[in-house]
Amino acid sequence: MALHAAALHAAVLSVADVAEPESLIVAIDGTSGVGKSTVARQLAARLGVPVLDTGATYRAVALEVLEHGVDLEDRVAVLEAAAQAELELRPTADGGFDVLLGAHPVGQRIRTQEVSDATSKISVHPEIRQRLVEVQRQTAARYGAVVEGRDIGSVVFPHTPHKFFLHARPEVRAERRHAELLAAGQAASLGDVLHDIEARDARDSGREVSPLVCDESYHPIDTSDLSVAEIVEQMATEIDLGRERRRSSTG
Ligand code: DC
């Protein structure tokens, strides 16, 4: 069966179509396991806007694809399964968004290693990305948000003046992820976790569509030796300075 773009509700918007948003949009991009989620949550609370974890939208689509039991290397089958995902983002009372599939919150089902691996494979497909970018733009533009992912400053909100790129040494990220897995009761060796992180880095940075890239429009932060509070402080200061600069240049 041919896959029709309409079936994916894929609204193709070029960068030029996306005006600078009225609401406060903070873009946070960076590698896997760099601490984006924690930092984004705390920064959002401080700024009084919700946090949007775009990885969760890709994970939800990967979960749908896995539930169809298709071969992840079979592009057509993956796209057909992905098109079945009835995805919805619903604001939560604690300043985030629940990701729903077919009206059911996905919860922790999207946080397994199997889903992580599948996500980095299905997220290479432009058809899937276009659909999710559209959902992310609409949601964040409506509420204002700290948006975290891989292509937020480059593709989803290229015109926001508040862009951060978080990175950290792979060994540091592997140790953090390993501790998280152990705390969640999932057994894994540190070596395997490091190997997995390096493989995901290569896929996220090497893919043809929306690769993870840091250019001069970003404020880069190496989080290896910083606490979460220190990172959030740096970002909040930078955002204040940016707003101040813009006020004085427009006023
Ligand atoms: O941030 P995370 O680990 O939940 O992301 C899961 C996967 O989704 C990861 O392989 C990168 C991909 N992703 C993406 O391609 N674009 C985004 N905006 C967010 C995540």
C-alpha cells in the first residue's frame, strides 16, 4: 500500500514560513543523556512556561511502530505503522505535557531501551519528522515553552533568539544514564551504556534530515562539570540579557 503524505497529516513548512513566535520559546538541543530534560524542567518552572520534551513525541511514534511488530529497517512498513499513531499532547497541572496515543497516556512505556533504540531509527524519516514538527510548533506557540530536543533551534523554532546547545563528555553522560537505569531497576553495564550513547550520537548527528548540529546561533554549554542549578542559572542569565538587548534595540 502506498503511503500518502496526507495520511501522516504532514504539513510541510519551510524555515521561512515560521515567524518569530510571540510567546517565549526557549530551544534546548543537545546529545543523548546530557541532562536536557532535567535542565529544561527547572528552567521552565523558573520562567513560568511549560516544558515540551519533543523526544517523547518521537518515542511515542516508535512505540506505535513497535506495537505493529514491523521490521524497523522496512521504510514503507515503518511509515504505515507510524501513520496509525493517534498522537496528542495534553497540558498537565505540573507544567508539562502528557503524550497520548489513541487517547491513552504513554507514561513510562516510552522509556525502555527497546523504545530508545527504535526511536533513533524511526526518527530519520522526514515524513515522521514533518508531522511531529508541526505538532510541536502548534503546541509550543500556543502556550510558550521551553522546548527540548535535537532540532529545536535549527528546524522547529529557528527564529527564537533563545537557543542553547548542551553537550558533555560521553563518559560523563554514560555514567549519568547508567545511574538512572540502575535506579529504575534496569540492569545494564556501564560499557554497554557508553556504546549505546556513542551509537545514538552517531545516528543523531549523521542522519540526512535535521541532524543534530550546533551553529553560531546557539549558546553552547558544556555540562560535564556543572550542577543542574549552575546550568539553569547560566541559561536564565543569558535569556535575561537577550531580552534586555532586544528591548534596547527595538525601543
Ligand atoms: O531526547 P530523547 O533521548 O528522548 O530522544 C529520543 C530519540 O529521539 C533520539 O534518538 C533522538 C530523537 N529525537 C529527534 O530526532 N528529534 C528531536 N527533536 C527529539 C528527539
